[in-house]
Amino acid sequence: MLWLKDKVALMKSASEGIGKAIVKRFLEEGVLGVAAFDINQQRLNALKNP
């Protein structure tokens, strides 16, 4: 079920834990893109290259 298909998501605290899991799930659900924000830039960059 792609309930987020063709939507755009914003996610704060996205680099680890629940935030990271939510970003991954959004992408699996067909979201067009995710604007991910976090204070830890190094971990946030790691989201781009899983």
C-alpha cells in the first residue's frame, strides 16, 4: 500500500532511531522526497548513502 505516493515529507531528528526508521518507511511507501533535518550532519549525510 503506497499511501504516501507522490507526497513530500519533512522529518526532523532524522539521522537515527525512530526518525531514521520513519524516513526509510516513507521512502518505501512511495514518497517523492524527504527533507530530513538533524543537528548531527555526519549521520544525516549517511542517510543519502545507506
